[in-house]
Amino acid sequence: MQCWNGPLPSPDVRTIEDMGPVLADPSCRERGPLYFMYRDLALAPQDRTWLADHHIRYDITVISPRDLCGELAKTKGHYHPISPTGIPYPEIYEVLEGSAHYLLQKRDLSDIIVVAAGVGDLVVVPPGYGHVTINAGRSDLVMANLVSSAFSSEYDEYERLRGGAYYELSGGKVVKNPAYPDLPLPRSIRASQIRPRLPFAEGGLYDLVGSDQLAFLNVPEKENSIFTPYQRV
């Protein structure tokens, strides 16, 4: 990957077969690898030590531009558990190559957001929101994330309800997942519009490694202003 200059471990691979429980078409018989997850990356030994000491992980995910029987390629979707502070863990992403739609849904389904993001955009997943990442382009989507290493993601709810609250079809149409109850329509936000309102200096996500700006990943209440750009106005 041109966007990463360091070593890469063998990736965890999610196949289309693995995605069966969350696809819009439950009869889909497509096969093969869909996305690749390179976990716990670091460019230098001191960065790796800092990340481990602060219980933070830097990952890169590559999503192929596959057609999933009429649905755009996507991740499986998951929620984050509640941290010891009583607030669910957040996460932050950066698009390194390609274009993405991040489908964020509040666990009580009172709010659903589609965040459109391109190269260089940052997308914060607020506490209490599940998320699916959709490859909205025709080339590989490469994205990085910073997240607490203190928890495991929760996939059960997405599998039980056959995916996220909405599906994005290959033609770009967004349709409700019929397994869900009545839902609000998704709000649309462009990540480029909210970047100036995030309390981070200009630069890439990896530039935050070693700074005190990532404490919110383990202690979410430390920086509530990070989440306010998503609030309804």
C-alpha cells in the first residue's frame, strides 16, 4: 500500500461467505475475500511502545470494490461495549485511499447517520453508535483507525438483524433493512464539512500517535467536543 511505509503483518481476512448473515440478499452465493484487516501497526519501536502503554491500536483495513449480489461492498458492522467509565468506547477513522460511506446508528436506533468521506477525511464514531463502512467507489477503499485495545467488538446484534439499519445498493440507493422496526431516515453528513470542527491539528491520523489527544479513546468523557459535530442542530 502506497499510503503505508511500514511493515505489514499477515492480515485477518473477511470473506463474502463470512458476510452471509448481514447481506441484503440472504441467498447471495458470491465467494472470495472481501476485506483485509492489518491490526496493531506501528512505524517505529517507540510508537509501538507508546500505543501499547496507552492501550491504543492503529489498524488499516482494505475493502475491495465487490458487488455483493446488488449491494455495495461493506464491513460486517459492530457495536463497542461500555468502558469502565460507563460510556461506550468511541473510534476514529481516516480514509487513506478511495471513498467511503460510514453508516453510524445509535444503539437505541433513535439516530442514523451516513458520513461520506474521501481521502484525508477523519470520521469519529461517537460513543453508543454501531458502524458499518461501505466502499462507495470503484477502487479499493483503504482506511486507518485508532481505537482502544481494551475491548472486543460486538457483532451479535448486526448478525441477528441481518446487517445495519439500511443497505446501500450497487446503484447508490439506500434502502431500509426490513428486519428492523420503524426507523428515522438517515441523516447525511460530509466528513470534510466537520473536519474544521474537530479538535485535531491538520495532518493524518497517525500524526496523533504519541500525543495526549487520544485519551478519549479509553476515557470518552475527556473530550466531548470531538462528538459534538454529529449532534442535531
